[in-house]
Amino acid sequence: MKIYLVGGAIRNKLLKLPVKERDWVVVGSEAKELEKNGFKKVGKSFPVFLHPKTKEEYALARTEKKSGTGYHGFDVYSGKDVTLEEDLKRRDLTINAIAEDKFGKLIDPFNGQNDLKERILRHVSPAFSDDPLRVLRIARFAAEFHEQGFKVAEITESLLKGMSKGGELNALTPERVWRETEKALMSSRPDIYFHKLHEWGALKYVFPEIEMLFGVPQPKQWHPEIDTGIHVLMALKVAAELSESTEVRFATLVHDLGKAKTPQEQWPGHRGHEKRSLEIIDELCDRLNLPNRYRNLGKIVAEFHTHVHRAKELKPETILKILNQIDAFRRPDRFTLFLLSCEADARGRKGLENNIYSQGKIFSNVFNIAAKVDSSQFKGKKLEGVEFGKAIDNARLDLIKAAIKEIQS
């Protein structure tokens, strides 16, 4: 039995990037031998085990043969006679097909080290096309390693376009789609992920709601980039610069989905797109089984972002109403995320990327002042229910009026 460190740990070490997790491949062994040594089997479809002490993943060397559709449509063989090179050959990219033995020697049968040096994302073998999940996975790698200068090899992009047209992306489970997407949202350039999926023809299968935005025009005076799809990806890029929160990034991504449903005779205007976005966000979140924190922030950003953009025009009463509608006083942390998404939308436009978003500062300052109202000061006045709420609102409104008056002076 021989054990090798493989995959992302080797890649990141060679790139001098943090190693987040370590995966191992076991050659010349079988399941019963690993289990006898205390390893716990965790893979349902693949021979993957957890180390009894480190809990790191150890997988038996295996070969895979296409036998059906989708991510699980493979016949897997993990006998003792499977070689390390055979195992590495089934992997996606050459930069992920490098192994290291216990002496620190690198085994690199597909020249992954050279592709690391040349900053190329290149598939290992023609079998790459057998797994539709790799379309999303390579788009994610393009997002994660964009800052390091990596590009997808032309021949690999040709394969990815062909895979996207093949129809197998429909076989991917919602869980797998979201897992790759959430990882992409964590990257430094999540916009690259969606851009690549759009470019390869895959976006219409996994995120049709976003694909439908491309080609939809907006008023040039507000959106010099014109195309709604381009605007959304520009805004997502700004969101990633503003915050590491995947919720902020997701909310920015979906804030304009309603524009895809604007009747063409109303173009380039999009009156009412805010409300139209809400149903589409619900459908997307239901389909992918997303956690409610994504749905909730996405919906309040979609419905209220244009109100924040008009902060300088709004009456104090309107500002208070909005703060109450988005539950800002009970969810101040979410309110902060909300304003970040609004700012990403405002600056995610051609030529406006470096603008100062003063409207967000107005809402933030007014909220901080109004939040100082302490409900306990009304408890001795025998107010109940609606009257109690009105008293708090009136006190907050007085503070908001004074704050706006000061801003305007």
C-alpha cells in the first residue's frame, strides 16, 4: 500500500497559496484493509474514507468509465491493480493531477507543473467531457485563479462549449450546482464564474434567470454599459471588492432579475422591475434549495435598492417606512449587508465604478441616529400594541427629521 498527497494541496503549495485541505490517494489497497486500520467509509458512490485521527479524506485509486448521464453516471473500479497514473488521468485539470509521495517527490505525468508556470487551466484527457459538473468546476477555477493570471486553454474551452450544448447539465442536482456556485461566490472574482458560464452556453441551463438578462437594454443615462447582464456582472465584481459576504454577492447578482420580464415595448425603461424580481428570486431559491439568508437579503435588495438610490429625494416619513419594511432595527447586521449590495449596484456601471455612494451613507447615518431610540422609555406610559409602536416610530421620525435637516444645511 502506497499513499500520495494529491490535488489542490499540491497545486496551492506550488503556487505558494494557503493549503485549505489535504486529500490523499491510496494505491495497492482495498476497502477492507483501510477499514481494518480504522478508516471510516464516507463515499456512497466512490471509495472515499476518513482517516481515524486526522479526519482527512483518503480515496482508493480508481478508474471511472462513463455509463450513464450526470455526475453519478460512471462505473467505478478501485481494485488493488489501479495505478497512480490511472487515477491521476481521470482528474479534471493537469494542475490538479500532480501527486507527492512520502519523500516529497512529485509525480506529474501530465505536465501540470508546466501549466502552473504558464498559468493555464487545461484538461487532462478526453474523458474530461464525461462529467458535466466540470463545466461549473472549471468556471469556478477561472474565478478563483483569475487574480493569479490563469486562463482556460482554448482546446479546453472548446470541450466546455460542446459539453454545455450536450444537454447533460440538466442532469446536475441542485445541490451540486449550488455547491460549486457558492464556492465561486467566495472567490475574488465571482463575476468571472458567471461570465464563463454565459460564454460557454451553460448559464441558460443552470441559471436561466441570469442568462435572460443579457441583451436586455437599460437607459444609457443611468447605465452607460446598457446591457443588463453586463451590468449585473459589473455590480457583482464591485460587491466582491466591498465585502467577503456571499450573501451580499448573491443579493447583488439577483437584484435586477425582474428586468428580464419587462415587456419589450417598455424598453429601455423597467418600471416595476423591483416587484417582478421577487417572484423570480423565490423560484430560483426554491429550485436550488438555498438557505433563507440568501433569499431574504436578495429580496429586500431587489425591492428597495432603487429607494436607497433616491435617498436625497425621500421624505423622512418614507425613509422610516423603508427602514421598518426591511426590519432594519431588529436586523441591523443584515441592514449593513443590504447597503453594501445597493452600493455595488450603483457603482457596477461603466465609468461609475469609483464613485462615492453618498446615498448609502445617508441611510446609514440616519439609521444609526434613529436606532438610538430606546423602547424602554415608553414602558411607563401605559402604551400597548399599536400605540406603543406608534410612539417609537414618532420618536424615531423626529430624530430622522433633525438628521436630514442637518444633512441638507
